[in-house]
Amino acid sequence: QVQLVESGGGSVQPGGSLRLSCAPPLSIFRFALTGWYRQPPGKERELIASTADGSTAWYDGGVKGRFILSRDNANLYLQMNNLKPDDTAMYYCYVTFNGKPYWGQGTQVTVSL
């Protein structure tokens, strides 16, 4: 079992920024895939950013150019810039380990005036 803990969510006005963090119990380099999902209110959970090697990342078209996925040995990050009301969602860190996916409990991001 891999327990992930997200932090950094909150409320922000449109155009603002937030940085989410995720602390897994093992070195980041132990995981085949790392990234972030989000689940907007009333919608399905969706993948928004993912990386296998940490140097190149895939982004959903809705966040590309505004969100940046990064990581160090101990943590996974999501820098979110120019936030929009449509970015309001619960954000989940995820990793794959021994072929299985794991998600954290989530951190809420709310973008409103």
C-alpha cells in the first residue's frame, strides 16, 4: 500500500496561482509514473499531468501552458498559474507502483471572485 499526502490547496481568485505538493512514502524514483488528477464538482476524475522520467511531462490541453509538473527526490509538485474558475476541483496526486495505481485523499482548489 502506498499512502500519498497532498497539500497546498485553497481558495484563490481568477488569475492567481497555487502550488500543490505530494509526499509519497518512498523516493519518487521508485514509481513508474507520477502525476496529478482532478475531479471537478459533478464530473469524473481526469488526468491532467503525468511524467515517467521527470524531465518530460504530458499535460491535458485545458492546463497546458498554465500548469507545471515537477518533482524532486521526495515530493511531487504542481505549479498552477493563471487559475480559472473551471480549475475548481479536488486535486489528487497519483503514482504507479508494481503495476498498480495509487491516489491520495485529495486537496481542494477553489477559484472564484
